[in-house]
Amino acid sequence: MWTDSELDQALADQPAGPAFSPEARARALAAMRAASAEPQARRTGRAWWLAAAAAVAVASGVSATFLSGGPAPQASAAAVQSLEQASTGVADVQVAPGQYYYINSHSWALGAAETRTGNPLDAMTENVSETWIPANRSDVWMHRGGYTGKYTWLVGSDELVKAEGDGGLFEPVKQTTQTGACGDWGGRQTPELGGSPDDGKPCDQRIGTWEGPTPRFIAQLPTDPAKLYDRLRADAKDDKGRMLTMAAGVLKSGDADRDVRSTVYRALMLMPGLDVADNAATLDGQRGVALGAADSDNQRQEIVIDPASGRYIGERLILVKDGTLYWTGVPAGSVIESTSVHVGVTDKIGVAPR
């Protein structure tokens, strides 16, 4: 049996993550003592390793699911802990016949231009969109939103624009409302439903995409976390940022039930390099944990979740290095894209849930 000092060393050797509390350490010791009570003939080297791993899992609050028959998590200990908690807290969204699944997306994106004399301009512009998806997807959908006219300067000023022009940085304020059966605005299918090769297909036969999943798409996803991770990785061509945005499409879908979202969270535990970037990330007043991974040298994609409830809050893109060219003057660490998401159920199209 391990001594207290040996257990402390085993815990200290784990990847950096949340500190182990005295209560967690006590649970780990109890797990080790229970393992040591097995008959001597069964205590092989592998059994001792599994007992030690299980003890650390107990201490950190991480499920031992991956210790028996599945691959070990590759994300950081802190990321795994948040994802594990989220995987047990997700709740189903029930849309009854005649009701609508409601998605409100509030986004800010960095736009860049130059004035007439070549001075750089960089501003975050605001877009707000609302979508109503009927329980019967063949019925009429509604989409409303667009550029609000609000912006914040990162580089430049109103005075500079007044003197030298905006170089086409700002679009005219335009809020539109579109409707169409199965989400085909203006009689033409939109990317939200997958686009080609789904164009022209009946609503219930459309496959969809990661960003705009249909019930058929959701139903065809692997139910095993390791296989789902492999699918994400293959479809994203090993781009970790892309994997996170693809996973987000499922997490915010009204067609993904508790089990599906739980599997997505567990699949993300297998992503090498995924870590907690911010324990107190705030998007549009919603506070959560930002999990991020970078595939390029200058940007890091993050998703923001509430581990306690399992809710997907949104995503953001961070500039890792100081900006160059059109982004000259934008410092490292700046958020260059962010989207917060609110979802709900409403009885009437065009009306937001209360």
C-alpha cells in the first residue's frame, strides 16, 4: 500500500490543474486503501497502476470512464475537469408541437481598413441575429437581424474617419427579417442548413453540417466519445480551432439532446493542447469557462461553457501575437471575434422567450 507521502508525490506528478483539496486527497487515499484490500494474488503491476490512476481521478473529480477500455484524456487536467462537470450537467431542451426553438446570437467581429492617407483602422462591429425553428422543420422559419451600427475602436477614431474616410470599414445599418419553410429564406436554402448537396431535398432528408446540424446529422454522430473525436478530427482536417467551432454547432442545436451534448464534451477531453484559457470569461453578461486551443501562431479559438449547468455560452477568437498589416496596432490578447448565444423555447414565431 502507498504511504501518505507516496500519494502526495503521485498527485504532485500529475499535469498542472486545479489544486487538490484536503477532501479530494482524503478520497484518493480511501481509493488506494480499498485497492490494497484486494487479495495479494490480484495485485499485479497493472492493478496497482490502475488503482493509482483511479485515486488521482477521484481526487481531481474526473470520471474514470477513460481508464477502462477507452483512450486517456489528452486535454489539460483543468480542461478535463470542466468538461467532465459539463457532461453531467447538460439538460434537454424540449420543443413541443407548435412551438419554436429560439436562438439569439450576439456577435462582435474585427473589421480592418485604411483611410485615404493609409492610416490603419480597426474596429469591432456588432451583429445581432434571432432565429425561430419550428418543431416541425418543414414549417416556416424566421430569421431576423444584422449589423446594429454599434462599434468600438481598437485602432483609429471617429475624428480620424471624419477627416480621412473609413475606407469602407463600416457597412450601412441593415436589419432584415426573412422567412421560409425549412429555413429556405427567399426560396433558396441557406448555409445554416448545409447547402449543397442538400439543395432541393425535402426538409426531412437534408443531412446538414456541423455548424447547422439537422436531426439526421445528429442521429448519425458516433455515440462513443473516442469515435466522435475521430470524426471531428477527420472532418476538421486536424484543425483544433475548427474542431471547437464544429462542436459548438452541435452544443447549441435544439436537436442535440442531453446524451449527445454529453458525448461532445467527453470527446473534447481527448484533444491534445486543449486548456482552460480563462476561468471567468464573460460574453454578453454570461460568465463561464473558456477552453481554447491554437493551431496557428497568431490566433486561438475558444469556446465558453458553464460547467455547472453544461450550457454552451458562446465562442471567441483571440489574437495571440501583436497584429501586422491591416491589424497593425492591435495588441496580443485582443478578442477579435466573439459570439454569445442564448437559446430557449417560445410558442410564437417572431417573439423571444421571456
